[in-house]
Amino acid sequence: MHLRHLMTATALACCAAASSAATIWTDWTASTANSAVGTLGSTTVNFSGPLLFAQTAGGTDYWTSGTPDPYSVTGRPTGTDIVAIVGGPQTTFTLSFSQAVTNPYFAGLSLGQPGGYFVTYEFDAKPTLISSGQGFWGGCATCLTVSGNNMIGEEGHGVVQFMGSFTSISWTAPVGENWHGFQVGVNAVPEPETYALMLAGLGAVGFMARRRKG
């Protein structure tokens, strides 16, 4: 194989290996009327604020997706775990992490209703819209939007991301609704074999380059 082709193939393989690290989502394990707790890899996640329910094992899979896929970038949350809240005036919700998490994802489900009933999450940090689409109760490609620190839904299903390192994220939802749900996740750390593949590929490129010079 020509060196240039080998280098291209190796680079593609390395990129594919690096991108194969999937998003991991919180495994919610217990809840009360005003709290929930779960694990995100080695990090403990605590949620505080009034909740309608939390699915910690089994139940309806609300994370089904349509077209466009609201979870096209991150992959849809695994399992059926979800925390469902109602919102309303004077209510604050907080996610706390036992150790700082980097660039966390926040997947929202059924935020607002069709026909102009908008529900807003007003965060204490600026979210970036990652994807929006049709979820369990419909929605559309533009039904979830971001403006400043706000995530706004009109039957919004999708994912936002907070760039940086966080030990907590808080928000309010001033307009109440029947319920809307969320999950929180992060990019998984590549497995050791992924690093090994990348190093092997780079080593092969270096070896071939030395042979050509010899």
C-alpha cells in the first residue's frame, strides 16, 4: 500500500476508534418526592427538587425516537431511566455531581406542548443545542431551541450540552405542565484497547515512513 494511502487509512481507523466511545447516561437508582440519586460511571448524581416520578428500573421507554432523530448525535438514552418533573413558579431544580463532569449532555423529553404552549428551562449555565426531533409524543426538528441560558420546548425532544467542567447545574421551569422528563450523560472515556489501537496505527505510520527514507 502506498504510504499516503496507509496514513489515510490509519487516520480513519484511529478516528473511528476514538469516536466509538458511546455516551453514558445516568443510572437512576432511587427517588423520593423531592430527590433522586444515581450513578454516571464513577460519579454519583443527586437531583433535588419536586418530581412527579422517576423510573429507576423498567417501565415505559420514553426515549424512543422518530425522524428527525432527537438523539442523533449522542445516541438515545439507554434503558428506561428518566426523571419527570412538572415545574411551576418558585421552583428550583438542581443536579449535583460527586466529582466534576466535563461537557455534560442534558436530554429533554416532551418539553411544552404543540400549538404554542411553550415551556422553558432557565439554566444557571449556557446550553448548546446538539439535536432536536421527534420523540415519544411527536415534536419536530425545531421544537426544541436554545436562547441564552434557556432551553425552550413546544413538544421539544432533544439534547443540549453544557461546555466546561461542572459540579452542579440548576434551573427553573416557571411555566408548569403535565410533566416533562430528562436524563444527563457524558462522553464515555475510551477503553484501553482503543488507545492501544490508536498507538499501533501511529506506530505503523512511523515505521513505514522510516522505511521509505532508508
